[in-house]
Amino acid sequence: MPSRTQAAPSSPLVRSRRIVVKVGSALLVDGESGRLNRAWLETLIEDVVRLRRQGKEVVLVSSGAIALGRRHLGLPRGSLRLEESQAAAAVGQIRLAHAYKELLEQWDIQVAQVLLTLEDSEQRVRYLNARATLNALLERGAVPVINENDTVATAEIRYGDNDRLAARVAQMVSADCVVLLSDIDGLYTADPNLDPKAKFVPLVREITPRIESMGGESASEFGRGGMTTKIMAAKIAVEAGAHFCIAPGSPRHPVRRIEQGARCTWFKPKSSPAAARKQWIAGRLRPSGALIIDAGAERALRAGKSLLPAGVTALRGRFDRGDTVSVIGADGREIARGIVAYSDEETSRIVGHRTNEIAALLGFSGRDELIHRDDLVMR
Ligand code: GLU
């Protein structure tokens, strides 16, 4: 293979397994005509296919619904009222999803549209459901294409920008890499349009107040102010253990270019996604309840397995699905803490039973595990 096409060993993208790629409106939709930049999108999709051939999983967070829809409703250029942009999103989203479907289908890849609201990432049970759905899609080889559910999001409770949505999605699916593609090519020490001495920052090891100040004050979508939300997104992603990259999106094959070491700004994660998740569980305040388990279940947990209902002998306290509970051994010692997949009431009906009996006992088929091993921290 000629060295030109070889991946630069330093690009964290090469080592990542689960990657979130955020695609900005300005790349997808031509500012003049309001039409989809299809030729460019084809090259992005080829990059996605390339990543998947390397055994990686890809989640796309795509903007562009409003930009794509407004022309079809005859809405003027410039800023829109909330209900106008929501109407434009309704028209644009179906076109956007269709474009992704058409292009990915050519490569025999299933595309799945997922529309999320801020509450889906902030409310525990909705978060868990969204997470389970995304994991199910990824496990089955589909490419989720995510956008904010603009038509129902209200002004007060919305992400508003897909940069933070992408970071929250990365946290949700424990992705190890987030790539933000937009018309901003990376981080500078000052606004390069105003300050000739502004320097490009290729690597951020830690998001210090000084780095945050490089985001600038304004938050307009097209100005450099877009950097502020990007740094906020970077903070979420690195805390969640993901590498984070701000890269120029407009060249053809934008992701392949990053893989090959093209200039962009990388933010280093604080730990791995798995470690970040466990820290988060361990750091959660008082457990809401407790599960008492037998010796066999204790051995299974110590061997890195999940907690199944069969190994639980009793429970204490009131809890909902998604709460943190203590796991107590037969001798009364706390063995672990974890996020429980059923409420106390449901748990009381399934404890001591086999996994294949859960559906009959509860009337719906939930998770096989009471606490999945990814959601469990040993004490
Ligand atoms: N959800 C908006 C759209 O699809 C875009 C938000 C953003 O650009 O960050 O049009």
C-alpha cells in the first residue's frame, strides 16, 4: 500500500471501535440553493463504509433538517420563528433520512433514524431506553442516523445544537471517539480572522479555563462562536472517555482525511469509556435499595458476570429502573453497586427465577440481567 494512504499511527480514529460522526448543516446543504450536497455526502458515506470494513461501528449525528426543509415551505432566508423552524425540520428530516437510506443501502447497510430530545439524555429511564435501542441497532450492524426531534423540542428544553447532542450520544453508547465535521476546522488560540498571531491548537490534553476562553463569547451558528458549544461538547465527551475531534468537514472524504492524519484538533479523553461509566456509577450518591445475593451469584459477579434474577434471594428499599442499588452478599457485606434494570416491584416478582421466565412473570420481556456487568462496580 502506498504510504500516502496509510493511516497516521497518531490518529486516535484508527484505534477507536465505536465512533460518533457529527455532520453539520453547512456541509450537507448548499447555502445558495438550499439543496443537499449529494456528491459530498457520497464521499462521507464511503468513509463510513471504510470504517465499518475495519470492524468499527459508526453512529451518525446529522443536522440539516431545517436547512433542507425551509426551501420546500417557501420560508425566507435568515432567522425563523420557532414554529417555522420546527415545520422546516419536519419537511427536511424526511428528506435527510431518505438521502442517508439511499446512499447507505447501496452498500447493503441498514440505516435507522433516531430522533432524540434533551429529555431523552437527561431523564434516567428514557436515557436507558435510548441507550438500549442504540446498542441493539449497533449490535445488528445498522447505522443510526440521529438528529434532535426538532418538531417537538421546545425552546427551553432543547439541545439546539447537535455538537452537544453528539457528545451525549457518545456517552450513551460508550463510544471511544467523536468527530465533529463542520465549517470550523479546529481550535485556535484566538480568532484567526481577527488576530494574525492566532495559532492552531492540534491537541488539547485538558480543557482548562484558558482553553474554554478560546471559544469566544458569541454563539452564532456561522460565526466562530460555534466553537463555544464545541468545547462544551468536548468536555462531555472527554469526561465520558471518548477522544474528541474538531475537523474541517467540507473537503471530500472528510473522515478518511482525519484517519490519514489531516490537520484537526484532538481532545484527549480522561479515561476509557468503560472506566468513565464505572466511575460515574461508583460516584452516584446513596443507593436507593439493595439486592441480597447467594454464594453462586457472588462467584459469578467476581468472575466478571452480570447479576441475574436467579441469584437474588431478597431485596430492600424502593427503587426504579435505572437507580443505583447495593449488592449484598449472604454474609451481609456490600459486594458491588450497580444500575438496576427493573423497579423494586418488578424485581420482587422475578427474583429467584430463571431469565427465560421473566416475560411470563412480568407480562413483558425486559432485560435478561437484573444488573448488566457494564453497569456494575465491585466494591
Ligand atoms: N437539528 C437541527 C437540524 O437538523 C440542527 C442543529 C444544529 O445544527 O446543530 O436542522
